[in-house]
Amino acid sequence: MSDIFENIMSGTFSSGKSTAGYTDEEIKEARKLQKKNGGTILENLKIVTGRETRPSYDIDKEIQLLQQSLINDFGMNQQDILDNYNKVNQISGVDPSLMSVGNQAYGTLPSGTSLFQDRSKAGTFTPADISAFEGLEEKVQETIFGQEEFVKKLAIAFKRPFVMPEKKGYPRNAFFVTGAEDTGKHTALKVMTEELANRKLLSNGGIQTIDLSLYPSSGSDKVFLQDLYMALQAKENVILFENFDACHISYLSYINELVTTGKCQLSERYILQKGQLVSVNNSFATETVSSFSAAGKYLVLISTKPISKVADVMGAPFVNALGDICQTEALDGASLKKISEVKFEKLKDKAKQMLGFSVTEVEDDFIAYSLTKAEKGAACTGILTFYDNVLKALAELRLSGKYPKEADLRFIVEDNELKVRIGEEETVLMAALKTGYQGELEAVKAEMDNIVGLQKIKEYIYSLEEYYAVQKRREEEGLKTGTVSKHMIFTGNPGTGKTTIARIISRYLKAIGVLTGGQLVEVTRADLVGRYVGHTAPLTNQVLQSAIGGVLFIDEAYSLYRGKDDSFGLEAIDTLVKGIEDNRDNLIVILAGYSDEMEVFLTSNSGLKSRFPNVIEFPDYTGQELLEIAKITARSKGYEIEEAAEFPLLAYFNLVQSIRSRTAGNGRLVRNKIEEAILNQSRRLVAEPDNPNLSLLTTLDFDLTDAEG
């Protein structure tokens, strides 16, 4: 683009040939004079040539063409933008930030100044032509039902910068969208931005979304800043911030600054390398990025929380800086019915075009049946999920059934159940939906069945499957699903199976779809508590991050609390509690330890006890159970225990458990005895080279003289 500026001055930009513009020699002389005395190129050309008249071409038009070329090249690095900004200023003698192209803002300068804004900055504000907004609300309401007041306020939020003077360097508008779940907040925003783009009121109809719940703790500064930078640099005019209440406060401060001041200062200096922000400590680095600007953007905070919660978290200045607050209302029956009717028409079209099913003789009660899926709080989402499942089930019927290429289909509602009749065949529709893979689940169940004892614990784990199976059915039926706290406390003596059960639970919940990862991360105090001030929270957060999607198992958890003076331990507990809350949908934490000590531990933080309602006591094994474990352990190693050895082993285990079960080790005692017997057998067989049975453990191989410790 370097020759564009020369062409403008010589009068050849528009026509491609010389006009009544200045000659190359005159321009060179003017540049020399500008370097010496300052001023703009035009002012110095006037001195060099003595001409009072302007060139014959329209410089306003040429500058506008130059601005448009910058818009077309948007995406260039910030230094290029700054260079072009300065060149426009040199050419015209007018600050480009005071110029406009269709009253829209495109791109930002490194300084935070918007390149193209309205003329209000010059002090002579002229209201924008807002006729393009006419009929916007009605158009959006063709898709969004029952939210007339919300759509009206949303339209005002987007219209505001077109009728009010924008503050230089600030976002076009910042506003808050709130309302209950499933009331159409996201859909309304999407539909409106697309329509605004169709009307050329936005340069792009997309939305950049930042899920703030992805940054629950400190230590992710660079990741957050990179994501924020990319959103601010993106071509989309709207940035949507979700789940502000799950974000670490340090990251919210950047958003607070963007809304209240238009830009946020960075604590470090960065440079751009291939579109990525890279922090630099070199004080001599040039072209650094030290702040972000929100100029030219709509910043939207969306939540189900009320504005009072925003004030609590972000502060009153942030709330006062918001241009608008847009709140949805609960959808009434008429609105939900309208949504269902529209979806039904789309379902008929897809069934015919995609699957070759022609829906005929529609029962009047089909729509009424679909509305039952909006009950108990599921609202619009319940209806949408229902129609999605209906289409999936019809697809399964087409794939598995033998129907004519063009088949008539009729929906029937009987006994609160949806059926379809295709020809003479009648089927319960939802029964056609595919079930998930069950192989891993069956393997986990088989492993659990092989565990000796722990019957009550097994029953509890199986109850989880039943609970989540019901929740899955409710989801498929479009009903609102519930959640229960999945975090647990395992109490009991060492060797009672706590770690084994934790590992099974992680795989089990992964198999039934509750967890995404299923890994077990086993840690102790040493893995969570740092060695110096400021080390503990990052260490604990690192462990939490590694466990997301699975189970975090903290053995001897009571050791985290060594009294009120243990600041490091208390910091780890506080960080743990926050991490549990921030990742409640995809993380299970299991605390293990002795019963009495765990009771004391739960008093260390007021939020602990309420987050761990599931306390599971692991009893000591009986002597008979230890004998069964011994047989299983021996078989797993390729050995058998002779029948004659079982009685003395049973007597030994009974005696140990009655005297010192807390310290004996339970299952660990068995493992140690089997390994000891295998070593003793090896010595015995060396002395009996002709003995053919290399896999039998006899009474002679077991040392049972340490029963009393």
C-alpha cells in the first residue's frame, strides 16, 4: 500500500494518470520542508508551489478510498495500522479518528483510538441515520417468540451508538443480558447480530464468545490474555462474555477496565509473533503491546444471575458504565406453543427431504405432547431437545427399517407415549434411539463384583448408575435434569479398599457418561502444599487441572490441616474448595482418612462439609474376607493355596483383626503374606528339586507367628 499515498498526492489514485495534482518534484520538496519545519504535506506544498487552490481531485473522496482500502486489508498487524493512520494524517491534515465511513467503527489503533468513528469527536455531533433499524424488532420476533420487551431493549442496545456520541477509544456499547435458563438469550443475540449485518449496521454478523469459566484460578494469565486479544482483533463486532461468576477475579479486572475506560493495561510487555502474544522482558524491544482497546466493539456480558450479582463481583462503577440491561421473561404457554408449531413445520420438511417420510394425519395432541417436554423448568430447551430426538429416532427407523422410498408417517400419542405408524407398522418412537457403548461399563461392573466384601459401598455405586440413568431419560424427554453432589469422603483404616474403589468409581462414572476423562489422580499433602509463600495455590491448581474430567483422590486428607497456624495447609484447602466449585460438573474429589481425624479436618473450612455430603465408611475386613482376598491374590499371581492351609490362615486373620486391625493393614496384610509365602516356596522348592508342583502354596510356606505383632 506504500504507493497509494504517493498516488494520492500526485493526483493519480483514482484515474491512474496525472491530473491537475502536484508533481513528484513538488512533493519531494514539500517533504523536505516538512521534515525541517513540520506541518502537513498540503501546508508545505502550498509554500513550495505558491498555489492557493487545491488539486482538482477531491481529497475527501481519496481519503475515504484510502480508508476503505485499510478496511479491506483489516487483519494487518498493529504497526501497519499505526503507519497508515499517520500517513492519512499527513495527507489530509485531519485526525483520521474524526472521520467516518458509514458511521461505523472498523479496527483499532495500538493506542486504543478507533480509526473510523463519527464526527462527534470534533465537537459537532450529527445524529446517525437510524432508518436502517426500522422493522428490526419485528424481523427478530419472527424467530424469537414471547420476548417482545427483551428484543426491544436488545435493539436499543445496538442502536445506542448510532444516536449518541461515542466516547473516543471506548467500546461502541457495553450491556448486560440476563434471564432464566432456556428463555432465548443466546438465540436472540445471534439472530439480531445476523440481521444487523444484513442491514450493513454491523460489518460482520458473528459473535466472538469467551467462556470465563475456563479461567477459574490464577496462573493462566497468558492463556486468558491471548484469548482476549484474539477476540478484540477478530472481525466480529460483538464479544460475548459468559459465566463471569466462575472466573478468577484477576481476569475480570481486565474486562472491567475495557468497559469502564475503553482499554486495559497489561502488567507485562508483549510482542506479536505470528499472531501470538509473547511476553518480553527486554526493555529495548520495539513495537510492544502494552494495552488492549475495546474501541469499535460491542461488549456483552450474559448470565442467568441478576444485575446485583454483577455489582457484587465487578463493582458499582462497572454496572454504571453499562449502557443497557436486557432481561428475558419466562416464556408463557402461548409462546412455547408457537415455538413448537414452528419446529414441527421444520420437522416435517426435514423428514420428507432427508428421510423420505411424509407426515400425514397429524394428531392434534402431538403439539400438546411436545409442550409437556417444557415442564419442570426445561422451557424452550425441553421442546428443542424433544424435536432433535424425534428427528434422530426417525433417522434410525429409516436406517434399520425396510420402508418404501416415499413412505407416509403418522404420529400417535397413546398412554403418554409417542408412537409412529408407517404403513401397517407401529413403533414406540424413542425406543429407536441408539444406546451408548456398554462394554466398558460391563467390565467395570465385573471388576467390582470380584471385590470381596464392601457390599454397602457397591450398592451406593450402583445407585449412582440408576440416578444418572433416570437423569438421562429426563434429558431425552426434554425434562429439567437435576444434579447432586458427587464428592465423597472415604473413612476407614489402611488397606480397606479405598483407593481401589476410587479407581473403579472414576472408570465407572466415565462409562455411564458422568465424567469425560475417567482418570484417577492420587495425591497427598506433599503434592498440594508448597514450600514457600505463593507456591501452594499454583501447585494445588495444577493438581486440580490434571484431574478435571476424572477423580482427584486425596489420601490422608486430614494432614492438610495442622491447626490454625498452618497457613500453607489452609491455603491449599481454600484453593481446593474454590476449584471444586468451579469444576463441579466434571470433577469428583474423594477425601480419604481415619474417621476421627476427618471430622476435625472438615472444620478447617466452612465450605468443606457442605461439599462432601457423601461419607462412606470402609469397615475392616473379617478374617473370612481376608482369606477370600488371599485366594484371589494368589490366583492373580499364578498360584493356588492348598486346602490344608486355609484353616490356619483363617485363624491367623481372625486373631490379627481382633487385636490390631487399625495397624495391620487389612488387604495390605494379605498381599504381604502372599508375597512372603511365594518367596518361602521358592526356597523350599530349591531343596525339593523333584517336586513337580511349582504353583502350590502350602502350610509350610506361610509364616503365621506374627499374629500379635
